[in-house]
Amino acid sequence: MGAGHVHPLYLDRVSRLHRLPPEVKIVAVVAFTVVVVATPREHLWAFGAYALLLVPVAALGRVPAWWLLKRSTIELPFVLLAVLLPFAGGGERVTWLGMSLSVDGLYGAWNIVAKGTLGVLASLLLAATTPMRDLITGLDRLRCPQIIVQIATFMLRYLDVIGAEARRMHVARLSRGYDPRFVWQVRAFASSVGTLFLRAFERGERVYLAMVSRGYTGRLPTPDRAPASTGQWLAAALLPVSAGIVAAAALLV
């Protein structure tokens, strides 16, 4: 996989967070997210503490706050859904600015927004400090099912190829004076998608046969790198362990 395969969320910076092995960062983010999700929604202050824990992580990785805020808008559809819960929920209700709101709906909305936002921010920090190739390598080192790792690897490698094929088909269609844009022209779009799928399938068959003829046994070679040291695991564990302390304190309060 060439060095040019860098996902758009990656920030090419020099920082301690960038230098950490990918597997320790993946485990840290997953553990942090599990702690956040497991925290009861009634402990509002705990979620503020979780957000504060991400601040030094972002500073260590040299990830700007504005960059995080702009990319976190991906969760807006879920936020819009959460806004409806106080109006649609049942049970005990409270009145605010002349509106009757469900208490369970308010807690549900807060639960979605708080936990979703923290999960998105943690994932963005992981993506911003880890190239896609390293993420896949990290999953392989963590003994992720090999079939998933291989699918992700080939998807990353050939995504640009399939995209270029789709663009060529689009240009060919335009050169013939046909540019479907309306609902009643959806048949042409569906036909193009089917053709693209067949071409991708045929290309995949050719690539697979070529790889088998060159000794492919179901596992791609990975770069020879030293395993993560104990110090690196301990450094990455600071985030989930701190979150666990906050969660424990919230349960004891």
C-alpha cells in the first residue's frame, strides 16, 4: 500500500501522539468509549469530565479545536433526532418556555448527544493522528479477524481505482449527450451502478488470480516494526484509566 493512501482526516504533524503505535491508540479509544457508554446518563458532570480529558489529548496530538468541531458535525443527524425525544417521550413531563417536555425524553436526548459527541471526538483524535495504513496494521496486531483486515486493506487500496472508473463512465455518458438528473431517469443511474459493480468484480477476480500466482496465501505482508513497549501501553492507558476513575466516582456519588 503506497504512502499516498492517506485518509482526509489525517493531520500530518510531529507529536508524541502521532508516534505512538496504532494498536495502543485503538485500544485506548475503544476502552474510553466503552467507559463513556457505560456511564449512567443521570451523572451529567461525569460527561463534562470526560470532555476535559480529551483536551490534553488533542493538545498532545496538535489537533486544533476548530478542526475537531468542524468534523464533529457528522453527528448532526443524530442530534436532530435527539431534539425530538423530549416532545415524543412519555412519562413524567415538565414545562419549559410554555412547552411540555418529557423527562425521560430529555435524559434520552442528553444521552445521545453527550455520548455520541464524546465518541466522535475520540474517534476523530484517533483518525487525525494515525494514517489509515497504520490503523489497519494496528487491527492486524490486535488479532482482528483476518478477513476483516484483508477486506479493509483491499478497499483502501482500490477505492481510488473504482472512483476513477466511475468518473470515466460519467464522462463517457456526458460525451454522448446524456446526463440523468431526475427521478424518472433513475434507470440510467441504476444501470451505471450495475455496470460499475460488474467491472469492479471482474477486476477483483483478475487481481486475486494475479496475487495467487505470486504466492498469496490469504495474508498480506506487514511492515516489520517493534512491538509496542510497556511505556507506550501505559501512556495510552492514561485516557481510559482516567475515564474509569471518573466513572467510578460518579457511581459512588
